[in-house]
Amino acid sequence: MRLVPDLMLTVAGWTSGRGVTLAGGRIASIDPIDRPQPGDVPLVGKGLLPGTVNAHCHTFQSLLRGLGDDLDFAGWRDRVLYPFSERLDRRAIALGAAFAFVEMLRHGATTCVDFFYLQDEGNDNAEAVVEAARAVGIRLVLARAMYDWEGAPKRYREPVADAARRTRELIAAHRDEATTVIQPAPHSPHGASAAMIRAGCEIAEAEDTRFHIHVAEGRYEGERTLREHGATPIRYLEWLGVLGPRMIGVHCVWLDDEEIALMGARRAALAYCPSSNMFLGDGITRIPELSQAGVRIGLGTDGGCTNNRLSVFEEMRMTSLLQRVRLLDGGALDAATVFHLGTRSGAEILGVEAGVIAPGQLADLVAVDLADASLHPRIDLLKSVVYAMSDRAVTDVWVHGRRVVEAGRLVTVDERELLARVRELTQGWSI
């Protein structure tokens, strides 16, 4: 199959008169279009982009959207997250995942990290998320949480040995799948014990994968970690021996200069969620400084009830604008940089060969309507994609070479039926 768009964004920039041949879930070649070929898919009036990579999300939280708006973090956690997550059985977890995945695909995200912690003493709930991703058609990195803080609901928590064993079993079960990757995710310095964090890192080493951990999201966490462990979060992770190139720290809002330098020296990565950090009033992560220190960065939306919009294109825009206002510098972080963070860089920190249109890369692609008003006037198309493009401009999406959105509609699931089920489940919910 060959896709034939009007324009295509490659590593060399925008190009025309070329087609992208897909085979075996990857981009086989990019060639000049001499004449039509059997199997060509004409994308008249469309621009072809690499799919975006959502480096951090909690899919079940999309079912809680609207419940915790205008609350601070503690209020959101205690009045919304904890009580309402207890209401979700396995079918509801699968429904929430499918609901979130559909929204992401419609917004041009082809890969999602679901940091998943509703375990119920096993992997059946995680398998429900995997099945939902497969049915909807998104590429999934399931960050299998490892959580043992006694202040959290029981269904989140596991003994260290059980969490480690179950995580290894889940990795083994999906090792050879084309669109599913399992990675360990000790929850955070406050949600996971030292033994649990070390276990997550050891699994990542043994399985040659990454591991995810929430770090320094709110100011309170640094104060708590300092009180309980005598060190701020990054220094504590360094003391544990887990700060390194396999670690993806999520948020990293409250870091001092030394911690930023330490993350860079250890080649750790960051999954940055600007809209969620704003929504909860957490603060602004110092992206230019982290990047200059050598920290590799991807962009995430976080959960659907701590952001309320699952669009990585939106996160690109927010990343740039926040650094401008923080540094009082309109040129602090440009469009090309944040587009890279939301595509190729995000894929690289996950170990996924996507985020760029080039031979050999995974065929995760997005077509946008070049006639959409949000992409006019045509002065600098990439800047318009980052700063101005409406989500309605996303018309078609391919994941692993499979077309999952066509002319703005999901071809894998019935969206009306899905939304009817969401309405039925959540009817009457309030705080």
C-alpha cells in the first residue's frame, strides 16, 4: 500500500510529489510519484505527519472527567480519584481505556503510555486495557504500576514480590506483540517503597526496557521525601541507584539546578505533562534547562480528569507557551522543538521506532486537512500545526500500517455505542 499525500513532513522538512509505501507495519520506502500504482491511497488536499506519542496517561480517568474540575491535587485525589476508581470493575476499566484511546486517535496520537494501577491482585485488569487498545487500534505501552503505599486504596497495592512477579509475567505474555509493550512503573517516591522502586528498576534491567515513575509533581512531594528519606526526590532516586537511562520520570516540576544536572548526567528521561500540571496548579517544569542538561523529553496528556483533553498537539502548544511566560521570552522554545518532543523524542524515550516519517520506521501516521481554516494562511505550516491547528483537521490515522481513522471517523469501533455505554455507567456521578 502506498499513501500519496499532497505534502509530507519528513526529516528533511515538507516535501511534495512523493509517496509512502507501507509494508509489514513499517514504512518500506519514500519514493517520487511517477505514475499511479495499484493499491495507491490518494490523500488529496492532505498533509501527512508522523503520529504523536502520548508519553503519559491514565486511561480509566477519562471516565472521571468533570468530577474534580477546580479542585487542588489533594482534593482531586481524595474526593474524586480514590472513591470513584473503586467503582470501576473490569468491564468499566476496559470501557474507560477504549474511551480514552478513541479520543487520542481522533486527536492524532498513535502511541499511548497507560500508567495503570488498578491491579486487584493480578493482571486481569491490565489485560482488559491491552485488549481495548488492540480493539480500538492504538499502539500501547502499558506502564504496569508497582504500588505499596498504605494510604492508597487496597486495589492499587501489592507486596513487592507479587508486583515484581506479575509485572514479569505480563511482560512475558506480550513480549512478541507488534503493538503492545509492557514496562514496569513503580508509582513514585511516595507511592512505592524503596524496595518496590528498586524492583521496578531491576525488572527494566533484566528485560532491557524502560521504567516509569512519577517524580516531583507537586511541591508537597519534595517536602515529604525530604522529611521521610532525608533527600529530595531525584537525590533519593540517585541514592537508591535507579536514576539512569532506563528511567522515565513523569512531571519533574520541582527540581533544583543540581537535580536537573544529575538527571542529565545519568541520561534519565522525562515525560512532561504541561496541561495537567497547570490544571492541578502544580507548577511549570523547566524544559529548556532540562534539555540543555541532556535530559531526553517526551510529552504526555496525563489522565482525562486532570487535563480534560487528550491531544499531544495541544501539549506541544502548551509546552512552548509556558516556557515563554516563565522566562519572559517569546523565543524560549520554538515550534520545531516542541513538535519533536511530541513525536520522535517521545517515541525514543519509550524505545518505540516511531515519530518520524522515514524508511524502516513504524507506520504510525496522521493525515491533516490542508484546507482547514486553522492551517491558513499558509505561511509556515509546521508552526500552524503546533500553534493553531484544530483537532478537526485530523482526518485519517494509521497505526502499524492499519488505517484506524478514515475521514474523521473510527473504523474499528462504534463511537456512538461506546459513548452510550459511558453515559450509562457515569449517569448520576457527582461529588
